Amino acid sequence: MSKTFLYLVPTPIGNLGDITLRGLEILKSVDTVLAEDTRTSGRLLQHYNIAKPLQSFHIFNEHKTLTGLIKRMQDGEVMALITDAGTPGISDPGFLLVRECLKAEIKIESLPGATAFVPALVKSGFPSDRFVFEGFLPHKKGRQTILKTLATEERTIILYESPHRLVKALEQIVEYFGRERMVSVSRELTKLFEETKTGTAKEVLEHFQSKEVKGEIVMVIDGKKE
């Protein structure tokens, strides 16, 4: 059996206690940890007394570093890829590294663990047997086209959004989906000030218009009913 050279290790989305025992074992065993932000990941590793070399791998340098990383793994170096929060490869450049490893026939192992959209989906109360994950919508080009298409989607819809764009996004949900469409917005999941607001699009919009919004946002939208 070939040796694993790349591990994909999910990290907590807020509460540091949510990392798995196996995830900690892998991080202690690898040669190098690839991280989206070495400062954020450094705090996690320090918390668990893990002393491993950290190397940046993020959206601004992934193309430049891919070839070198592949060569090092082919030479026998074992690496773990982590992100700032959650599972690597979801709405981050981790998929590029996975794709190149597959081309180079480098064995990959993906550990199960934290990801933000699953708890947000489950606690929304909307159907979870069939859903569509859209991640972050484009800020400008193509945004309206996607919103118009999603407005007719019958499955539950999951979106990521930044706090400073949440109100604008909810205004567009009201515009394209209708004010009575059910929406659930979760922020600061697993953290001290975790909040989930579920109601009609109009109700949720009014709730967040009246306050300062902070933290990572997951928006879950009920599918269109026949």
C-alpha cells in the first residue's frame, strides 16, 4: 500500500475543542503543515503543543507554490493541509492542491470534521435530504443571474456571506425570492456569541438591519415550494 503524503485535516470553526483526536495525531506526525494563515493556525498548534513547520498556502500564492509542494511530497515529505476554519477545500484553494496531487498520483487522505454549513443547515429546520451549496456568491458580475436561478431552486440553498454584505444579500433575497421565503442566518457558530435567526426573508432582514453584524455568516434558504 502506498504511503499517504497529504492529509486534509479539518480545524475548528470557532471552539478549539471541536478538533478531532485523530486530527491532532496527524498534525503531530506530519513533516509540514500547510496553512491558509500561519498566524491563525499557529495559535491552534500552540494551543495543543504541536511544534511543526508551518508554510503558507492561500489564494494569493497557491499557483506559485504548487509545483514545489508536489515535488517535496514525491520525495517523501508528508504534509497536512489545514484552513483557518473548517474543512480544507470548501470555498478555499485547497482543491487545487488536491487536484495536482491526484495528477501526480500522490495518495490523499481526508479526515472528517468541522465545517460551518452542516450545523447551520441542521439547525435551520429546512429539509436537509436534498440541498445545494453555493458558497460565496460573486460580488458583482453574474450575481443577479445566479440569484434569479436560485429563486426557482426547489432544494434547500446554502450560502456563505461576509458580515458587511449580509444586509445587502438579505435585501436581494427579499427582491428575488420574495419577502415570505423562509431564511435562516447563523453567525459565530460554536463561539460565545453564536446566533441563529430564522423567519421570513423580511423578518430576518429587519433583525439584522437593527444591529451591528460580526462573525462568519452561513445563510440557509428554504427551497421554492410547488
